Amino acid sequence: MAVNNRRQRRRRRHRQRVAHNRLVDRENPLEFKRYRFRPDTILFVVNLLRRFLERDTLRSCALTPLLQVMATLRFLAIGGFYSFVADTFDSLSPSTVCRTVKDVCHALCQMSRQFIRMPARHAADGVKKHFYSIAGFPNVLGCIDGTYIKIQAPSENEPDFLNRKGYHSLNVQMISDGKFRILNCVAKWPGSVHDSRIYRDSHISIAFENGQYPGLLLGDSGYPCKPHLMTPYPVPSSDAEARFNNAHARTRVVIEQAFGILKKRFPCLHSGLRTTPEKACHITLACAVLHNIGIDHNDILDIDDGVSGYKDVCPIGRNHNS
């Protein structure tokens, strides 16, 4: 029994060393492409989730938090099968990778309120000032839109997830500030549900209607125009309305750019998730949390090369849900 325990401890130490050596190889640009984050940011995530992921058992050689986080980041970075991730780590099986991704994403979802939140009153002025500098649109606290996250056809309620583009997806509502940070994320609705319905039934809509947040949201023409939610004029009839639409479009584009940056870092959200809708919701929210962590640590994916650079965020002017 004692011999078996010593062997397990040696295997655990060896696995930690192998994972650490893979992590700290800063000179290899492929490491950034493999995990989509710099080593310092990965270690921050590991320490953040350590209390959720540590398992103290003598019956088996439990995975370290570091290895669990790295396997999950690898899965989010390639958007492939669990077997592809298992090939990266010799000691893991596809079933182990599946459980690991589930555990890490669940832990990140539990931490979501710490990283995804609307700005407090003392920080709202800075957000509004940054939005105003884009195109002169005043009092803007955030830009709102929905994006489709492709999933495999579910076994239950399959027609509900078929969106207007003809494939199965979730419809995820997000609000971002002018620096592409996600302020609100609602990931629970099937792809057939309209953006306005999601917003109407969300807590953030009630909060704005009650005056909890001092500012405006900018949305596209799919949303209803309200005192706290500005949409463009359908058919401008004057120069003033045309200027309004121009400033509105130039400001609101940041949410489209945020979607592009998010899906650039996590290709699984672009290529599709081969999981149940419930797991896809958890993975999407976990990616939003990691996206904000990257921004907080100035670990921004360089849109130009996607591998070795850490420049400021580069805009992507693509509309992912229209």
C-alpha cells in the first residue's frame, strides 16, 4: 500500500513538472496559440480556481488545477473533439478531458459575477467618457446585441434551436463597454428566440427601467426604442437624424468588435460546440469570464497574427448576428 502511494506521488510530481515546463516556455510562440493566454494569466486563473479544482485523494492520481486549466484552455482554443485535447496531454483520456472542461467551466461560471458586472457609479463616468470620445454620443453606458453560438442539433426541442440562418445555435445577449469588456452576458436562450425577447425578459432590462444604472444602452433596430435604450432611425428624414444614425453606428460597433475578439480567442464559439445546450451555455459564459480576465491583465489577443503578439485590441467590424 505504501509503495503504491509513493508511486502515485511520483507520478503526480512528474505530471506537474511536465505541465509546468509546457506552460513556462515563453520563447515558443506556439504556446500562445495553443492556450490563447500568456503564462502569467494562466497562473492567475489557476490560483483563482484552485479551491474549486483541488482534489485530495489517495485512491487515484488526481489532476492538478494547473493541468485542468490548461486542458480546458486547449479545448476552448481549438474548438475540436475531446480526443484532440487528449492527444496534447499523454496522460489524459477523452473522457477525462470532458469532465475537466465541465469542472473548470462550472468553476468559472461561479466566479462570473466577480468579472462580468455593470460599472459602479464611480466608474460609470469613465465608461461614458470613453464612449463619447468615439463619435460624440453622450451618456452611453454600454452597447447591446446578440450573437449566435453554433451547437450540434439537440435531442430535445430541436426546432427551438434552429435560428433564422438555418443552423442550430444559442442566442447569447451581451453588453460591452468601449474597451470591449463584457458587462453583461445572458447565455440561456435557444437560437430561434429574438433579441428583443431576450432583453425584455432579462434582469438588466428591469434594472435600467428602474433607474439602477445612470446611462443609456445602444442597440440595433431589432430592439425597441426606450428612454434607456437608443436605436437608430429606420429611415432618416433630416440631416440631424442622419448624423444621429452615424454616431450611433460608430459607437455601437464596439459590441460587434467584442464578439469578433471573443470568437477569435476562443474558436470553439465560432466553429460550434458539440455538447448539450446546457453545457454550451456554461462554456459560453466561461469564455466571457476568461475574455474579461485577459483584458484586466492586458493579455489581449493580437488580431493581426493571432500567435505571438500582445498589442492593444484591434477592431473587427463584422456583424455576427445580422
